[in-house]
Amino acid sequence: MADSGRRRSSARERVTRLAGREIVSEGIASSFWTDLNHRAMTAGWPAFFAGALIIFLLLNVFFAVLYSLGTAPVANAAPGSLLPLFYFSVETLATVGYGDMHPQTNYAHLVSTAEIFTGMSLIAVMTGLIFARFSRPRARFLFANRLAIGQHDGKPTLMLRLANARQNAVSGATAKLWLLMTEKTAEGRLFRRFRELRLERNETPLFALSWTVFHVIDAASPLWRADAQTLEAANAGLTLTVTGLDEQSLQELHARRSYVHGDIDWRAHYADILVIEPDGRIRLNFNRLDETEPDPLADEPN
């Protein structure tokens, strides 16, 4: 019981953001070392290099103090000063070894052996982390900030537009759209549930420019007879996931964008972003990616 109490006391509140909402979780023990690899992979580049520099400096201070515990451990190092030992530690940890300072006692050789092993391990870890961070496939997909519900092919339709900012060839792109709503179960309990929304065309052989996904709101749709007030009462949200193969790197790309019910423009459609110029060139204006226009022909889905 005492151990269980210690585990509970070590767990702190944790605040994260998901789908535009703040989520406070408690009861999970967490510390800096709990998931160090994840922290190193997800930190921004400035924080990553700042953390690496702090670790590097602390290790060199630690080994400089160890050297100072011996009697004249390093040749040509001014006695009674920690700074020359710190510089010698930097040379040893980085496996540089300029030669003007070198271990001259068995104690110093033992410490430098441990430091060289530590330095080789640190270089291997840093090389692996930097390579992993650089080599991670990253999609540069732009998602419209607003969704639209209006008429498409004579049917009430939910529309969501996205674009490929790199304008390179992404083959076999697949999209899935999910609706998250709070529903009441048969027992009367509230339950958050994901429902997949069937898309009119959920795949495209080549995603290089822009793509609008359509969900027809018919009797089989979870959005049938829904309106803005209905979705607000159910605290509804939408999540679009997109995957595809980058033909240049031959790596699979993944992207996700979440929306809340207030991001939907009702009785609207997207403004056209594509114009064919007189010389036959196609001009795409991605500044209008989010732009919607009123659809006077559209009715609320019912």
C-alpha cells in the first residue's frame, strides 16, 4: 500500500492538446527520463541542440573534477586550476587529443579510458538521433482551416480541401475522415465515439497540387439531420488523415488535421483556386485555400 501511495504521489497532472482542445491527465507517473528517446525526437531543433550542449558541458565538468582528484594527473596542465582539466576533458571526450596535454599517471589513464568510452557512446547516440530526425519523412500538406457544407452534384455534402505544398508526386494517396461525437449509450452513459465518414473518392492516384474530399450527407451519414446546434451539443470534432508514397524519397507520408464543430461553414462552398490562363498555364492561388463562399442553393442537411 505504501508503494502504491508513492506511485500515486509521483504522478503529476499533464496538460496536452489534441484536436484543438486542452486535455488534463493525471495518474500517470512521468519524469524527464520516462521517455527520453521520444523527447529527443520531438523537441524542436534549438531545444535539441541546447540539451545536447548542456549534457556535453556537464560531462566535461564531471570528468574535470575526477581528474582534479589525482596528483598531477595531466601533463602541462597548470596545477590547482580546473580550467585546463576541463579543456583536456573536452579533447578526450571528443577523441581529438591535440597532444600538448596527456595523462601521465595510472589514475589519469583510467579516467581518460572511461571518458573515451563515454565519448564514443555519446557520439554514436548523437549521430543516430540527428540522422533519425533528418531522415523522418515529413509531409508538407496544407489543410484548409475551414470546412464547408453545401450542394455538390445536387446533394448536401461536407467538403474539405487540402494541397501539397511541395507540389511533388505523391502516389496512391488515401484519405479517411472521422467524426468524433459524444453519444449516449443504451445504459444512459455518455461515450465519445469515432465514426468514419464515407468519402465520395477516398483515393487519388497522384496528389501533386490540390484535392477536395467530399462526404455526401445522406440518410446513411452520421451527419444526417444534423445542424450547427446539434454538433455543438455533441461537442463534435472531425479528423482527416492522409497517407501516400513520396515518389522521390520512396517513403510513406502521413499527415493529420483535426477540426472542431465551429470550423464548419454551413451553406457554403469553397472558392475556386484554379485558373487557366490564356497561354494554357494553370495558376493555383493557395492564398484562397481556406476561403469559402455562400451557397444560396444549399439547404441544411435534413
